[in-house]
Amino acid sequence: MDVVSLIIAVPVITGLLMLAIPGRAGMLRSVAALMVSLLAAWWAWQIFTTEPVLVRLLTPQLEDAGSTASRLMRSCSQYLTFAIDGLSRLMVLLGGLFGVLIAVYTLKVPATTGKSRHFHSWFLITLGIAFGTLLADNLLLFILLWGILALTLYKLIPQHDEASSAAAKKTLIMIGSSDGLMIMGIAILYNMTGSLSMSNITIETDSALTYAAFLMLIAGSFTKAGAFPFHSWIPDYSEKAPAASSAYLPASLDKLLGIYFLVRLCHDMFLMSDIMRVLILAAGALTIITAVMMALVQHDYKKLLGFHAVSQVGYMVLGIGLGSVIGLAAGLFHMVNNAIYKSGLFLAAGNIRERTGEDDLDKLGGLARRMPVTFICALIFALSISGIPPFNGFASKWMIYQGIIDSGTGTGLAAQLWILWLAMAVFGSALTLASFIKFIGGAFLGSLSEKSGKIKEVNITMYIPAVLLALACIGLGVFATGFFVPGIFYPVTGEFEFFGAWQSASVSALILLSILLGVIIYLLTSVGKLRRAESFIGGEKVSEDRGFPVTGFYETIRNAPVLSFFYKKAYKGWFDIYLRLKDLVLWMNSGFSRGHDGVLHTYLAWIFGGLIIILLILL
């Protein structure tokens, strides 16, 4: 199918050509990126409306079947195999839509890209390679494209200082290391099945080898999506990368890729045992709680959003790990919703950074008056991610809760622990709301800062993507059960019954009616009878020259007797797998270094010792 070739090749080739465009032609690059992303979105729609099919590129014509070129093409075509099915169609469509939004957001303002000259080049290369990854059926082609995305992710962080360079390096090393594990997992799968086609592999996790292959491949999925314990690159990336990069990759595209592969593993390629299901569900629950606890105590709003980009993955992992139809649909629905409101939050953060130059919530406040559009959009995103009805975040979380409760009727340890999974999911939602009260209150509410008089709303190209995403949060929430879930997810997962009492459109109408009645009652009874009083916060009166930073109220969490121990260890990197492995490698290197003492007898001992080990292995 020509559209498969086009949607991969055109963005990649255009991105490579744009690397040669001079630095002064920034507008040309941004316009070209927008045009190509619009074309890619159109091709993505064509793929979305296509019937499931297996596509082989470079297939020779029958009349040339005996030629050398034909034999070479036939050999290559077995690897250049792409599968269009319900899951890949949905993911490709979402990737195309988010590509257009990021292209619009970065159309005019260089600051949105971190003033990176080649941002749009790497943006397009990433887009094309991501389409290829989502459509690839051959595992070798899949891992090749998956690995290239690690390089483009690295290039989308402008490395202007030591901190940003360290974040980029950490990202590349963590994702590259997980890619190495995935290669070993693919090798084990090929050894056991003799196939490299994802659509032809279905294997039970009933032996040490299958467990090893599954865990190695899951490590790659978890690292890309940002699930515990392979998540630590995302907060650092979110803190140091420009808003466009954060909204494009950790918030949306990387989530799509990681969760896409997780679904392939858990529902297509492997038949999970009960123990594996418990491990997946436990990882999801821990991802929710650990990340949201770290988000609560952040002062840097970009890092706060980074930890929430991790926390929300836990809900997706929970839904997919349940193994049921409603669980799969809920996990995918939450992935879509998360990509929408998380991208919007990063774009809103970029707007704040563009106008204030500040990353610290303690130095912000009162921006709602100066940036009303950004404030309204950010408020909708915050309510959505916190699971407040009638927004989309509530709809997918409600489905996840239903899936967890329904799993309790089954057998096995995973089913018996359903109340634990449910409690952690609900508790995580409550903590998410608490942390976004901090974000909205610290950035947009409260007293105006000294320089706020100079601040104004961002230009239209920067807030239009946020407005569209905010409308999507409302639309997907209001019409979830009646339209979007049956229309979008039934073709992927199959049909299922909602056993709860939630009807999203009806309840949304009741919520709107209650708000209107409240406004009418207020206007009829309270106008003209208002009184002003001094603000009273935390036992103290607030004066004009003394404020109370919203972050201060969350310090009690950090200093709580039990939690303070874990927070101290977290800030020292005890739970960062990257730092722990780094320390292990450095310790091993120091041991080998001590062995290289410059003495000939020592080197001879190393040589003979190595030869003996090799002979023992060969024998």
C-alpha cells in the first residue's frame, strides 16, 4: 500500500533535507514541518479507515520473479512487513493528530523549541519513524525503528548547559539499555517460535525462557512509556527539554509507543500466567503512587508535570494488565486521554515559561488575570487528569475501576488482590487532585507577582493547540459511553457491557444544569449583599506585602515522620535505577582498574586466566 510508504518516508526525507537549511530560515522550517505534518495526518486518516491488511514493501512482480533483483527484493520484503489492524490504525491516527498540534504550537515562537535550530528536522524524522514503528510487523524492523527513536529523543533536548546534557545522556542510556534487553528478548522468541512476525507469535509464559523473553520485552515497553522502575528519565527530560519536546514525546508519542507495545505483548504475543499478571498490576499500582507522591513536593512545575506523566502510565498498565476486554479498552482510552491532557499541560507550562521566564511555583501567582486563555485550558486539563467529571480523565478512570472490580470475580492471586489495585488507583486520583490544586493555585491564583503587569497572553499559534486539546477533554468526557468508546475502542478490543450506572452525556447535562441553577440562585439572592474580608490562610492573615507560597502547605507531606525517610532517599537517588546501575558500573570499573597495575606478571595472569575460562566454556 503506497500510503504506508508515504507516511513513513515523506516526514523522514523532509526532515533530513531540512538539516541543510540555513539557521536564518526558521520560518521556512516551521512552515514545512506544518505542511508535512498535515499531509501525514491525512495519510493517517486513510490508514485509520482501511480494512485490516498485511503490507509487504518491495514485493517483486511475477514476471521478474527469477531475476537477481527480484530475489533480493523478495529477501528484503520479508523484513519490510507492516500490519494494519485495529490497534495500529488507532495509534497512527493519534500520532498524526498530535504531530499537527505540535507543528502549530512551534510555528512562530523559537522559545517553544528551546531555540534549537534543527528542532523541526528531528520532529519530522521522529514522526515518520514513529509511524513505521507502530505499523511494523517484523520484530527486527520494529526494534530497528524503535532504536532510532532513542536517538531522535536525545536530539530533541537542546544541550545548552551541563544539566540539559546530563538529562539527554540519561535518556539515551536508559532507553538504549532497554533496547538491548529487547534484542535479547526477540532472540529468545525467535529461538522458541522460529518467527519474527508479531502477528504470528502467541506463546504461553510457562517456562524460564518465556518468562525471560517477556520480562526483557516488558522492560523496553516500560522504559518508553515511563513506568516504574524505568521511569526516572521522564522527570529530568520534562524539566530540561522545551515545552514542545515534552508535549510531543513523554506526554504523547512515547506513551503511544510504549503502551502500544505493552498491548501487543500482554494480549497478542504472550498468554500471561497469573504470576506475570500480578507483577504487571503491581508495577502499575506502584507507578501511580510513587510518582504522584514525588509530584506533590515539587516546586518546579515542569518537573511536577513530569512525575505526573509517569503516574498516569500506572493507570494504563493496570487496565491492560487486567487481561479483560473492558480493562484493555480502559487502558487504551486512558492512554488517549492522557496524551490529550498531558500534552495540553506541557503546552500550558510552555506558555507560562514563555511569558514569565520562571519555572518555580514560588515565584509565580495571579497569572489568571493576565493569561486567561491559558488559565482556562490549564484548569480543564488539571480537572481532567484528576478524574473530575464530566471530563475525559474521569471516564477512563471509571472504566479502569470497573475493570478492577470485575476482575475480582475471577480466580488466582491477581483477582484476589483486586481491592488493593482499586484502593491504590483511587488514592492516586485523590493525590493527583491535591498536586494540581498546587499547580493551578501557585501559577494562576493568589497575588500578582511584581512583574505580572508586563505579562500578557501568548500569541494565537501557541494557545490554539491548547484550546483544541481542552475541547477534546470535554468532548471525550461528555460523549464517552455513547459515542467514543463504542466507535473507537470496540473495533480494537471487541464489545463489552458497562455494568455501572454512569451515562456520560446525561450526567454531564445534570452537572451543567446544577451549575446554571447555582449561578441563578446566586444572582437572585447575593448580588449587592457581598462583604469583603481579609484573607486567612494557615492561621495567619495575608497582607499585601506578605504572601504564602502554595508550595509551603505541601512541605508537611515531605516532613511527615514516615514519608520524610523515603523522600530523603529519593532525593539521593536510591530509587533511580539509572543511578544505581551507574554506581555499579563505576565500582566494577574501579576494580578492573586496580587490576591494571602496569606489572607484566599481572597481565600474563589475566591472559592465561581468560584463556582457561574460554576453554572451559567451549568444552
